[in-house]
Amino acid sequence: MARKLFIAATGQNSGKTTTSLSLMYMARKKYKRVGFIKPIGPKPSEYNGIEADKDAIVMARVYGLEADLALMSPFVLKPGDTRKFLDGEISTDLIRQKIRRAIEILEEKNDFLIIEGAGHSGVGSVVGFGNAQIAKEFDAPVLMVAGGGLGDVVDSMHLNLALFEKFQVSVRALLANKIIPEKRDRNLRYLNQAFADLSIKVIGGFNYQPILANPTLRRVSTVLNVPLCSATDDEAQRIAHHIQIGAASTQRVTELLGDSSLVVVNRSRDELLVTLANLYQIAEYKEKIAGLVIPGIGEVSRITQTILDRSGIPYIRVHRSTSEVFATLNEDVSKITAEDTHKISLIQELADFRFDFDTIDGLLD
């Protein structure tokens, strides 16, 4: 039977998926057979004809577990399922049977099994299977992932602990993630003090990495739901560290370019579009310009369009207002996909440096 570890989180965007990717990578160095399951999947998607949670699909594709995908995401919450459950059309017993069957099979097939919860600890409670309930059902010790900071981590940790205590589930450790590098030692010291009386081990996770938090051009294209033009596969994975609106003069915009900037330029700014397209062909500026997002109703002028296409600069044409596009991009939180091989490689490199898998594995003894 597999050693099981339940990965919970104090809230969304705390780095839970990054943690699971790292755990899978490190566990496979120690154990021959490592499995993954996300029992309740609130983010439905489809891969090879199988409906599954997006995070389970990422894990399956990255680590070659496609054959187990149906087991890795046994119950996916689709729009309308909450009402169906409350109306009695979907039963708790049905959900339990699906999850139990999947976990039992994966336990037999693997030496180490990562069970990833959804969102904060209460997600799934509406269908009778919140994170704490699943961990209790399958007797899995819990590693709680929290974002950076100190006071917020302590407060949110206690809020989530209450639910696990209600179901008598053992939360063995807190993984503090997204730590500001210069505050790392201090924060970990204070977090150890804060949880000393609860016998919860505090483990340092990743430092805050803008490269993991910022979107790739492919992600921007997906968020805006329009094609990425003139980009190779490698360029599509390029990470935009800055999103800059090209509202100032052409000279001022070029002066303000940061490293790997995605510049939002209205389709009517011919001079600026042409200048950026030409600058992209100069090595110094190619490092600064990740690509363009070109919003605006109407068409780009024929000459400008020709120059854009000939320059090879990656661009995304959006028939919406500049303010709407900028707001959409600022509200998006970049999620890792299987295509983000650059980010995934970085996660694995950082895991070798930051992830103390032996300590985490020891929590299960």
C-alpha cells in the first residue's frame, strides 16, 4: 500500500499545484511508483476524450501518467452540479464510491500517493466532500500550503485548522510558500514560534518567484481568447515580466521598457507599433520586448500590418478596448500548464534546492 500525503492550502493561489509538481518530481527520486489524485476537481477540462480537472491533466501530461488520468480526477464539479446535488440528483454515496475506487486502485499501483485538495479547506463541502472530509475518509496526513507573509499565514492557518480539527485529521506540517527572500529566515523563525504549541512542523517552501507568477505569451493568448501571431513555440513560452500600456509618446514608451515587457498598444498608434516592430529586430530590444497586445475596434493599417508581420514580433490582436484588455490581464493569475516547459523545468530545479522531501516524507512515519 502506498504512503499517502494530502496537500491542502489555506486559500487559492498559495502555490499548491507548484507544490504537487515539486513533490512528484522529488518523490520519484526515492520511490519507483508515485501517483497523484485530485478527488474533487472544480476546474473541468478535457484531454484525450477524458473529462478531468485541469490540475490533474497537467500532472498526467508532465509526468507521463495519462493512462491513469480518469483515476486521477474521479469526480469533476461541472456547472450546475451543486444544484443537482442539493436537489438529490447526485448523491454523496455516488461521489464517495468514485473517489474510493480511484484511491484504492492508485494505492495498490503506487508506493507514494499525492492527494491534492481543491482551493481552501472547505471547498467541496457542498457535496459532502471538503478537503478535511476526504483526508479523514482515507486516513491521509495533511501538509498545509500557505502563501507568503507572517500574520496572514498564521490567521489563515488557524481558520483552516478548525475544519481539520472538527474531522479529527492530523495536520502534520505547514509549507510556507512564496517567501520574500530577505525575510525568509525571520519569517520561518516566527512561524515556528507561532505553531510550536500545536506540534505543527514549519517547512520553508519556494521564495517568491516573479518568473512563476507572471504569464507566458501563450497564457495571455488563452486569457484573451485570441490567437498568438508570429510566435514560435519557444517564443510562446516567453514570460512577460511587465505589462506596459503604450499610451505615452513613442520615445517615452521605448524609454520605459523593462525586461521582457508585454506592451499594450492601441491599433491606431501606427508610429509606436512600427517602432516597436523594428526595435524587436535589435538584440538589445528583443530582450526588452516580449510581444505586443493590439486592442481597438477596426483594422490595423495595411502598411503597419505588413511591417508587424515582416518583423517577426509576437502579437495578439484583440477587438476590444485598451482599458478592458489591461483590466483582464491584471486580474488574471497565471496558472501553470503542461506546455509551460520552461516554468516546469525551473520548478524542478528549485525543488532540488529548496524542497526537503525527506522531511516531508518523514511526516508519514
